[in-house]
Amino acid sequence: MKLKAIAIASALAVAGTAWAATSRDEPIQPIDPAKVVNPAMVELGKKLYFDPRLSRSGFISCNSCHNLSMGGSDNLKTSIGDKWQQGPINSPTVLNSSLAVAQFWDGRAADLKEQAGGPIANPGEMAFTHDLAVDTLRSIPGYVAEFKAVFGSAAINIDKITRAIASFEETLVTPNSPFDQWLKGDDKALTDRELAGYGLFKESGCVACHNGPAVGGTSFQKMGLFEPYKTNNPAEGRAGVTGKDEDRMNFKVPTLRNVELTYPYFHDGEAETLEEAVDIMGRLQLGRKYSEQEISDIVAFLKTLTGDQPTFVMPLLPPSSNDTPKPNPWQ
């Protein structure tokens, strides 16, 4: 029995080596599953992510604009904020956002922790203040106990709140897409049409910006290289952060992971379909007019980038106390 076990182990080791050897050398790499270091902090962050009491109205949560049932976005041209305000820009997906060089379309937040504090205090989004958010959580005994368990102290502040939310968001990766399976050596994972689309995607130069595990998200590029991009959206891109005119219309390259789920497209949400987005990108960024067949092939490839969506038990939020500030959605 011992010899048989050794033989089986050796065979598995050889098989593993053979599988690794067939991994493909491509400009796009597979996404690795999330590694959870602090489960308790992730669980606290999950509750905060879904808790609308971090908004003035008591109605808007992080999940409102980054809906985890809808590819981590809201599928609206621009998002809805406090008092039904129309947001100024399309909501990017939160899925795989931990792989990005920075957060927001203009990169004004360096990481997920910094990003998490922005919408809470933005008058056009959750319309609260950090102080009010902290006071609300301090009034909820269940949160006080959970913060103490996670951080070793019952003290609650905005730093701990955003750290917890970011910890949860770091788990929202989507591995095991058909394209990942192909990258790892499974020749049957993609159809001939999907492979043709990927070949065209590479040959056209799309991979110059859409590469790496997230297939994008790691650089800022000007929208409209060969033709100017015409839009009524006032967003300036990086220029709004750097103050430099040369950064006008420079936006973070979006991830193409799960892109079939995150319509509409671009910072202004003007491209309603993947076909439209591919056509515009070809003309404006590459100086190339794709045929209908070429567009269809590229879209077929892009749909292979949809990975396993995050799955988890929905959090049961701790109840408010008599001292918890009441929401004020209509004033």
C-alpha cells in the first residue's frame, strides 16, 4: 500500500508539472483566487459594504452602485446618488479592482481603502460625513462589539471603516474564466471563433493597454488618439487631478474582466453594447475600422473573460439602537 501511495503521488506530481509546462506565454495572465488573511475583518467589511446606514438617506450602500449581482456595477449610464441625483460618471466595476493601479476613472484614490471613504462623504453620492458615519456605527452595539473583535479596541473611526471595506473588496476577484482555463493549457476551453477574436485583439494592438491579470486597469490613456472622442460629459480625466492640460481626457484603462456584465461602457456610459464599444475603440484608439465579422469575433473573445462571480452568505446587519441617528431621505 505504501509503494502504491508513493506511485500515485509521483504520478500526480508529474501530471502537475506537465500541466504547468503547458501554461501559455501571453500578455494576459490568469487571475489567482483571493487569499483571505483576516476573515473577521473581511466579514466586517462585507457588512459595511452592504449597510445603507452609511448614507444620509439610509438607503444607499456601496452595493447600490457596485452591485455584486450585476458584475460589480449598476448597469446605468451614470449612477444615482442622494435625492435621486444623476451622477457625473459611469460606475466602474468593483470586481478585480484590487488589481488596478489606482481607483476611480481619474485615479484620484491611490487604493481601495482611500476610495472607500470617498462616496460616503460625497454630497452627490451617499451624502453623509465621515463623522456622522462613525457616530452611526458607534450607536450600534453589534458593530461596537465586532470592531473590538477585529481591531482589539471598541473605538471606531473612518480609518478602520475603510480598512474593513477594502479588505472585503480585495476578495472580489473572478478567477477560472474560460480564457483563464485556456491560458492554463486547456485547449478545449475556447472555440475557434473565440480564439480568432483573441488573435485579432492581439494583432490589432488592444493588448498594449489591456494586458495583465485584469486585462487593463494598470495605466492611464487618452480617450481619442486617432479621432477625438465626442461627449457631453464634463469629466476631465487625469487633468482634474494633476491640473495639467496634457492629461485632459486621460482615463484609467478599464479592466475587461467580466466586461459582458458591466455595460454600458466608457467613463460616460455612452456605448450601450460591447459591439459598439469595440467599434469605437478600434476607430478612436487604433485607427482601424473593424468589419462586422471582426467585431463579432472580438466580442466572442471578450465574453470568455467572465470568471467565477463572488459567492458568499449575505450579511445579517446588526440592528440599530434607540440612539442611532434616523435616516433622512426626503429632506
